[in-house]
Amino acid sequence: MKEIKLKALAKINLGLDVVRKRADGYHEVRMLMQTIKMYDRIHIYTIDKPEIKIKTNLPYLPVNENNLAYKAAKLLMEEFNVQQGVSIQLTKYIPVAAGMAGGSANAAAVLVGINRLFKLRLTKRDLMERGVALGADVPYCLLRGTALAEGIGEELTVLPSMPECYILVAKPEIHVSTKFVYGNLQANELKEHPDIEGQIEALREQDLKKLAFKMGNVLETVTIPAYPVIGELKEQMLAGGALNAMMSGSGPTVFGLFDDYEKAKEAKRQLRHHKLAKQIYLTSAYNTGEHTRNVVHNKNGESVERGGKSE
């Protein structure tokens, strides 16, 4: 039996603009994507019976063809006529249905795992081209790092890495339907758009404060009126010293950027005290070429918990 263990990393959107709604019903976007050090653990091992088995630590998740990880394995195994089967254990830590691409990250990790286990010799570009059939975020989850996503999210341009900072992530106990958000977005009537170009310039200058100042997500025009707790989380993070705070993707997760660890830690404590969210994490950005670690150190040499099963 062969096996492989992988980490599926979450993402946040530092900027999310919807340029227009196309005639085919899809929305054309410009998004600034950033991988963070929060991850699910993926354990894949081969079995003799030609089938795909999914196991997960969350009983409400599907373990059949409705799971993106299953679809990812099936896509490659059918194309390359793999005769063995696989058993996939998904240990989930990324909040589910949270605007953090947890499902897409799982699919991306499974593509990588199947490619390595069965020596299919596909390049990252090969996997990205196949991944778009599973979802618009899957190619980005294979790429990782800092990138501009355009089109429906599948056209990717690598950008300079995000400056170091602390990222406070909070998911309220609500469910927000992506279909509801985009269905109620008046895309062609938006008067204000985030300054994506200004953010790209800030990345080139490695100016964290400028990057944070120009953050914006047009989908908040739908979600905050419908779910006021999203706005409350943003206000709480700003009051706690965040350089800026914003909803990720179509929500409901909110994140705040901090340049001071102690402020971020206290803001996290305050969020717990006010009970605005149950899932709260303090982490940081993952940049291409880095190895994910559960612990890093702040400027004073003190350990900071991150990612996976961290705080």
C-alpha cells in the first residue's frame, strides 16, 4: 500500500471586484487572492479495490461524488485508467462554506496526491488546466501565494508576496449562500469598486498599510445588509487595532490585518468575549516557496501559533 499526506491551504481575498455580469450569466471578477497558513490535512492511500472512498471528521460533509475531493480523484483516475482505488481521509480545520476555498483546496491537494501516488507526471500547469473543470478556485489553490484572479477567477497572474503581518480570521455561526449573494448583486450598477491596481502597487512596494487601506469587497453590499453580524465583526476588528478588516469571498468569514501581534491577540480575545463568532483563528500569510509550519516567531522571538489545529 502506498500513501501520501498533504496540507490543503485556505485563502482569503484581499480585494474582490465584480466587473460586470456577462450575457452567459457568469460574473467577471478581479480578485486579489492570498494563501494563508490555515489548512486541512489530506491523507490518501491506495487500496486494491477500484473505488474511491472518502472519510472525514465532519459527519455532515458528503463522502460521495458531491465532494470535490472525490471529483478530483475521479477526474485523474478515469483519464489515466488507474486500476487501483484510493481511500482519502479529510481532516477539516478550514471553516466550511466560509469564503475561504476549503473545498477547492481539498480538491487541489487530491489532484497533487493522485498525480504523485500513481506517477502520472503531470506538471502544475497540467493540473491547473484540469482543475478548472472542478471549480474556478481550484487552479489558484494549486498555484498558491499571492495572485490576481480574473475572468471567472481562473485567469491567474502571480504577484509579489504579501508583506508579513498577522491575520485574524473569524467565521460567524451563519450560512451564506454564494448563489444568493451573486443573485442579489447589482453588478452592472455598482458605483464603487476596490482599487485593485493600487493594491498591486502596494504589493510591489511591500507597503502593508497601503495594501490594507485599499482593501474592498463589493459582495459586502449584499451580505452586510442581509447579515449584520458581518459588519459587526469588521467593526470589532477595527476597534481592536486592525489596519483594515473585510469579508473574504462571498462570506461569511471576516478577516483583519494586524501589524502588531499583541493587538491581534487581544482583538481575538475580545471577539471571543463578545461571542460574535465561534471559529476564530490567528494566523499569517503563506507565500510561495515557504514550508507551512504550525509555529513561527514574532519580532520579539516569541512563538505564535498558526494554521491547521492552531489557536
